[in-house]
Amino acid sequence: MTYQEAYDKLAAYDQTHVLQFYDTLTDSQKEELLAQIEATDLEVIRGLAHKEDTLKGTVTPLNAMEIDEINESRAHFTEMGLNAIKEGKIGAVLLAGGMGTRLGSDDPKGMYNIGITKELYIFECLIRNLLDVVKQADAWIPLFIMTSEKNNDATVSFLKEHDFFGYNAQYVAFFKQEMAPATDYEGRIYMEDRHRIATSPNGNGGWFISMERCGMLEIVKKCGVEWLNVFAVDNVLQRIADPCFVGAVLEKGCAVGAKVVRKNAPDEKVGVVCLADGHPSIVEYYELTEEMMNTKNEKGEPAYNFGVILNYLFREKDLEELLEKKLPLHIVEKKIPYMDKDGNFVKPEAPNGYKFENLVLDLIRELDSCLPYEVVRNYEFAPIKNKTGVDSVDSARGLLKENGVEL
């Protein structure tokens, strides 16, 4: 991208201040800034003109396929799932764009070592779980790893250095998540340096459009993949391309499957699969009203009792159709470090602007059916979000030990 092309793009959104210090930059810094302007989706800024609530329509419960029901048909579901894997119809997508900042690390989150007496990395745990299925099916599963602009090089180097922890490198492909600019309350883009726009990833719902823009769909087509199991980097116990889960979704003919766990409390901070005006959706924990938390199902149990764990199975052709639609934009108030007009770096102590995201729930809301699929919490849910306390390195270690993993 040339300077004039960058200027014209910014001018269309009234953001030419991004080039304020251009003449003071080195040649390499100029190239970096122009490349970032070219790669950044500025259209999201227009979303400020029509901020909307995320939860729409009349919300009602959506029953999950519970463990007892799953166990009754486990052999049948598993056979169906294994056949789909052997036929090359299943791919896996690891969302690994985050950093380990909250864990006290400057590295990508997946590189965090949770071992005690030996090295055991988050990436290693996930790949081991996927290898279990590879061995069971005697077939490799295409693995797409989403990185970010900030952690791509470190992630790729780390996994190559560790020989992908035994995974066949021919079945691994990397792609970068799209970035969105961060702005002040008036929609003016923040700069984090004289040659760097302040940006953030476009949300966990932006993974498929990021795949498409990075050319990953060519690999999907070539491999014959029809379903994509997308999962987050921070749950070290989750089962990926789980044959029983795959088979259950196929058997029920649903457009998407969502692994869920029973909530440990009515107000646990997890989203819940529901129906909104009859369409599958997710109600976030902060949107659950007191009335909803007290609603009972026909068994007398809480109706909104199953929390999502960010492990979904999507039909790929449906996702391609959604590329033609404009998904809702979530505008999130955040503390955004920035450079002021004099070139001084400022780290705010209170929220000072917006970040822009698409969420997985937006993809689900566009589909006609969803199967919430219950898994055993202590066997498949060990999220690592904090260094200590709830959903932490400590709690994940305890659950790994419980499941026989040597630390």
C-alpha cells in the first residue's frame, strides 16, 4: 500500500491523524504502518452510529442432550463420528490468538508451562487430546491454528521447535485473526505508537472470516472437510473432534453442536445456550435475569443450567453462506493504552474507549438448529484464565491430576 492509498482509506473514515507522525518514521516503520492500515478493518468504526443490545427476541430454554441420553447411544454416535473422521470430513480450529498476560507471561497463552516436575505446555495438552482421536480413528485431522498479529511468529516458531508435539505438520495450517482498531468514545482511532494503530482481535466470532481471508478455505475444500470443530486455547481438558460428539450432531441433523457443562451455580460466569424467537442463541451470564435463573424445566431443574465451554462443531457450508451476511458488531468499553497528541504513551486507569468484536453466538443465531451436548465437567472443563483462584493454573493442575495427567 502506498502513502496516498493509505491516506485515502483513512480519509474515508475521517482518521487521517493516524499518519500524523509519518514523516518522522524510519523506512521500516513507514512500511509497518502502511501494512497495518491496509490490513485493518476500518468499517467497524461505523458501528458506533448504531450500537445495539446483543440479546434480541423472546428468550426461552433449549434442552441439552444430557449424559444419560448420550450414554444410551454412545457406541452408535461414536461409530458415526469415527466414520466421518476417517472420510476426512472433520477439521479442527484452535483459537490461539491470545497472550498469557493474565498469567504473568509475555508469551502466547498456548506456550504457558503448567508442569510442576516437568514441562507441560497448554499447546501440548491440546494436541495430546487431539492425538487421542487420531489414534482412535487411524486418520489425521486437519488442524487450523488461528494466531494474532502479536503472537503469530512466536507461536509458529514454538510449535515447530517442539515438532508439533507429535502431530503431523502436513496437517497443520496457521492463519492470523483479523484485527479491528480501538477508538475513543467519539470513534477516533487510538495510536499505541507513532507507527502503530491500537488494535485488538475481532472477537471469537471472527475466526471463520479470518480463515476465509487468509485462504484457508482452499485447504478445507481440498481436504474434503465438511465440519469444523472450533475450540479455545485455554481449556486444557477439552476433547477435540470427539467422535461421540460429532456423531450425535450428525445423527440429530443439527447445523451446529455446542459442548456444555452443568453450571456449578446459577450465576456462574458462563454463557448458556437458549432460543431467541425460536432460533438457537446464547444468553451471556450478565444477561441472565433473576427470573431466568429461577426458571425450572419439566424435571424441576434449572432451565438455564448448561454453560457453553467454547467447543463448537459447525457445518462448513453454513458458515460460507454467513460470509454474505453482516453479523452484529459488539462494541465493548475497555481501558486502551494509547499515545497522546504530543507522542506521549498513556496507560489509563479507567475505561477510555471501545473495542469492536464479533462473537461465536452471532454465528449460532444465524443457524436453524443447535445441539447442546453435555459433557462431564471434571473430565472436559479445565479453563485457565487466571494465575490463581477460580479457573486458574492451580485449578487446572488439580483437574489434570484427577484425570491421570502427569505434571
